[in-house]
Amino acid sequence: MYDILNSELINIRRDFHKNPELGGSEHRTMNKICEYLDLWGIEYENCVADTGVVAIVRGKNKKKTYETSPCIAVRADMDALPIKEETNVEFKSANDGVMHACGHDAHTTIALGTAKIIKSMESQLSGDVKFFFQPAEETTGGAERMINEGCLKNPDVDYVLGLHVDPTIKTGFVRLKYGKMMASSDEIIIKAIGKSTHGAHPNDGVDPLIIASNLVLSLQSLVSRNLSPLNSAVLTIGSIHGGTKGNIIPDEVEMTGILRTLDQDTRDFMKKRIAEIVENVPKAFGGEGRLYFRESYKALINNDETVNVVRETAEKILGKENVVISQFPSMGTEDFSYFCEHSKACFFNLGCRNEEIDAVYPIHSSMFKLDESCLEIGVKLQVENVLKLLRVGRD
């Protein structure tokens, strides 16, 4: 069944790795994906969300006794990062300052390999299988744009599968998480407004540095005193800017930070409390607070039914001892979360760590490498996941 060789997967991945493109600019990547799809006779639409591709294999074994047939989707992100590669691999980035340091070249390769095999089985498929080659995961969030442009429609997608290579897990292992897996993200911008005066006469002004200092301390109490200890959130103020000279009290101080939460109720509650603190603490010092949120990705919440299917598949292929069930979520973010809102979705981690070849560096590192034998494992897992979900969708 697996008529795509690991050597073929490696060649595909190395080509993508050598020619990385930033989010929104994945034009060569898109065209290369389309070349493979054309070669294998797979139907597709390109230029979705500008540089994305939606491919489909239409099952030809749909029994007329069923009014509907299940539709499964496999998602792969394609964009690279603005990082100068410092590895010594022969296929290192030819685009200076841009690198596949997050493994999206591997994700794209695994989805292509899965598509080729699924296409070879189309006469046996009881439903349709889509493949989402998604741009801009690292930047503006291509998943939401693809959804808005209809990738989950015609036919409607019942299940979505996604994976991410993980250098903290040895090759041959996978890690799964039921329910809440990754956090939502909001950027916070706060302005503490005071009144400038000479530092020798602070009573003639309103010191926004004092306001900002008290805001930081007050905001840090939210997680420890306003949330249940059984819930999770992260509130970080990462920058404070204000003032021009040591003997001048400035008019204004600006702070920026992030809020990470694991569900919408907690997200809404934390934003409400942040707004109340930013409004009221400055008043105690005679100043004013202004707050701005820039919303980013939503929390990634896996569907337990779909996780069960992926778990069974992974235990069958890799062995039960090589399937790790994570107890705690990550406070990182992933725009696969938007697919989770609309379909029964599962996102999981695929091990790619191998100390013998120095594939030990974290994602987003200029030294990131992966054990390429994970590519064939990823294809086998996704093919079996698709086939099992097509059967589940029929029951």
C-alpha cells in the first residue's frame, strides 16, 4: 500500500527545505505542490488564501444506501521563519535569512505522501479526503482565511487531522492530548498617561512610571488570585518604554505583553479583569490608563473521539509503549485551532528527535534539524487515520 518510498519523501522535503518562503509568499511552494498533485492525478484548487492549496480525492466506493459520505481532511502548514539557518546540511536554505525552522517542510511532505497513497486507493474509499496546504501559520493565520474561503465546504468536512514534528520526542513516538491542547493568544498594549514635570518637582506632575509599575504588580495578581488554581493562564508584560532622561518625569509610558488562556470563558474573564485594572489603578495616582488588545489564535481543543482514533492507529503502528498521552496542555499557540471549531479535529505531535544525527535542537532554532525517518512514519499514521475515520464516519 505504501508505494511512496522514504527516499522519495526525503527528496521532496529537502527541496522544500532548501527553498523556504515566508508566510503569504509561498508561491514556489504552492506551485511545487501543484506539480506533484498534477503528476499523481489529484484534483485541486490553488491560490486559496493567496498561496494555499486545497486538494481532494473523491472516494468511488460510496454506497447509495447512505445519504451522505464522510469527508476527512489532512492539514499541513507550509511557511518558513525569518531565521538565518546555521546548520551544515547539504540542503540548507538557499534563501538567506529564511529557514524551515519549525518543520513545516516536513508537514507538507507528509501530507503530499498521504495524498499520493490515498489517491491510489480511491476505488476503495467510502468517502472523500481533502488536503489543506495552508499558508501563513507563523504570521497572520492562514487557517481562518482558508476556512472563510470555503475549504471546509463542498463537501462538508467531518474530521480534520493535523500534526507537528517535535524534537523533544524521539523518532518513532507520538504524543497526544485529549481536550485542551494549546492556548489562545492576545497581544496587550497598555498606555499609562501622566503629566510631565521636572524630576526634582514630582508634585507638579503625574508620574506614569509609578502608574506603570503598579499596573504590572496588579496585573500579576490576576492569575494567582482571580483564577482557580485548577485553571491555567499566562499574563506576561514583556516590555516597558517611557522617558527620555533621568531627571524628567515623562507624559506617557507604554507597556506590551501577552495573554494566553485555554478556553473562551477564561479568555473573556481575563480580558475583562485586565480592562478593569487598567482603568482604575491609574486613577489612584491621578492619571489615566488606555488598553488595546490584538487578538490572535484561539485555543486548540481536540475532539476526544478523533483523538481516540489517532491513538488506536498510533498504538497499532508504533506500539502502545511509544504513544505518550500528555497530561497538561501547552501555552503555545497554533492556528489549527480554527479547524477544531468547525469539525471533529485532532492535532498531535510526531517525534523527530535523534541524538545520533544531532537532531536535538528546539523548533524556531537556527540549528533545528529533524530525523527524516519520521516522514514515512507520519505518512503511515495519516493514511491509517484517514481510513479508520472513513469507517467510523460510516457507523
